[in-house]
Amino acid sequence: MRIEETIAELERVAAREVGRGSEALAAPAAGGLLTAARSLATSAAPDAAVFTGFFIPGAEPPAAETDGPLGAVQIAAALRLLGGRCRLVTDEPCAPVVEAAVVAAAPGLPVDVAPLRGYDDWAADALPRYARMTHLIACERVGPSVDGRPRNMRGEDIGAHTAPLDRLYTAGSAFRIGIGDGGNELGMGLLPADLIGRVVASGERIRCVVGADALLVGGTSNWAAAALVGALLLLRPEVPELRTLLEPSWSSDLLSAMVRAGAVDGVRRRPTLSVDGLDWQAYAAPLTEIAELVRAGR
């Protein structure tokens, strides 16, 4: 199987259906994984930021969800192994989970934390740095809907708990990669509005209007992030250290650390070793398949 065919298979595995219409949403985004991976793998010195953190105000207790930060750290760790620079970007409500994930799996990785109050001043200081970056990547980061408000899958306005990081995500001329699973995340504006409206419950109301240069759709966003790391290894086989990031045990250890820091399952709305309502065995199955595909493809 050619590398391009293996990457296309990785894309299909990552989009495995879990009941939210990911396979239908992934169809018009097909090829986005190869485009994104090539852009990162062929960059002489990638300087990237990964935006993540989706706050669940209705959880017990309220916290960032397990989907997103895990994949964001995985991507950032991969880019560092490729010789690039990378930082994570989140906001105050999600910072405890994101920072704990970094401590557990990527010590020393910079984390920029946007305040909810005083955001404009913070963003003005950060903007010059972001405008010079080569890549801006969003991994399960909610974005503005058609009325400008960020909304969760229940259609609830979570703007009171969410900094408008989309303003940095659209800064400068960087190559933008979006990773999402429900239509309301940064990058999903690349998809036809009527498709999200048909496939996703309250889709027309929640869909994010911010697009991307390449979009990766996953059954969970973390799966799409793993597929991106797998594609990078296929394109850059001289960096075998990337293999460690694809081992399900790596994800399991990081998930445990995040839950200890208070991360919640976004569907179950409580701290548990699961992602989007999927217990570990079901969640890990695509991760195992991605690792096996990459191993065979090399």
C-alpha cells in the first residue's frame, strides 16, 4: 500500500462513527489529513500553536473535557520531535487540565493561557507572535456559531466560559488545521452549512463559521490527532521516536493524568477514564488500528 493510501485509511479510521455523524462530516473533508501532514512534514522549521480546551460548565464538577487536550499534546510533542517549535493555547477555565497534560507528557512545552477578563489586552500582546507562526492548529476548540456565540453540542451558549481564541487562530498567514468531531469546533466552517444542519442535532445553530486550510474530522477529535501523528511518521520515517506517541499506553497514561487533574468526559459530564462516552476499550480500538496501519505502512 502506498503511503498516500495508508494515510487515507488513517483518515477513515479516525472518523469512525460514534453516533454524531462523523463519517458523513468527514466525506467532504477527505484528503485533509494528507494535506495537513504534508504541510507540517515538509516545513523546514515549523513554528506552531495548538489551540485546545472545551469547557463543560454543566459537568460535576465543571471542567475541560478529556477530548482535545490529549490530542493537542500528542501533536505538539510530535512537532518537537520533528525539530519544530510548538506551544499550546487555551483559556483560564481549561488551563488546569491542559497544563496537567503538558506536565504528564510534554514537560517544558509552553502553554499560553488567555484570560476571560482583559482578553483584548492579552491578545494584543500575543498577536505579533501568532502572526509570525507557520501553522495554527485547533484540536477540539469551540468556535463562534452563526450568531457569533460559542455553543456546545446541546446548543448552549458557553461564551461566559470561553475566551474568543478564534481571533488569534485567524491571525496572520499561517497554514490553519482544524480538528473536530461535532461541527462546532474551529475549522468546521470549511464544511457545507447544510450538511452540518442535516447531520448534527441543532447543527445549524451550533456550527462553527471559522474554516481552515485543512480539516480533520474524527469520531473523537483525539483520534484525528493520532492519525495526524501517524501520517507524520509515515512521511518522516527518519524520526522513529514518533512511534511512542502512537502507543495506546501513551494515551492511557495521559488520560489518567488529565482525569486526576479534573478533566471530565464531555458526554457523561463527570471525571472518568473515558472520552465522549466511550470506555477505554472502545476508545482505544481506533488508536490500536492507527498504530498498526502505520507500522504496516512503513
